[in-house]
Amino acid sequence: MPIIINIDVMLAKRKMKSKDLANEIGITQANLSILKTGRAKGVRFETLEAICKVLECKPGDIIDYVE
């Protein structure tokens, strides 16, 4: 898949655990895991905004496109 999700990279840079991010943005750990592994069919802008707010980043920092 050409869309790469880099949430793990941002979590490591912020020294934060997935569990903490899930709690902060109000989604389950299972749903965050699906998003992190790239198995999600889509992501709501509301969720993307919450992730960016907590991780203090831009959408382009966590979503990348590689041919």
C-alpha cells in the first residue's frame, strides 16, 4: 500500500505510549492499532486532528505517500 502511517515514529519522538494516545484522543487501543498498521479503510478528520493536537504535529508528519 502506498500510504504509510508513521504514528509509531511520532509516538517515539514524543516518548508516548499508544495506550496514552488512545486515551487522550478518545478511541480504543484496538482502533488505534488498526490505524497504525495501515489496515484502516479511512480516518475521520476529527480523529486526525486529535492525533495531531496530542502529538503536536501536522498530518503530513504521520501520513506519507510512497509509490
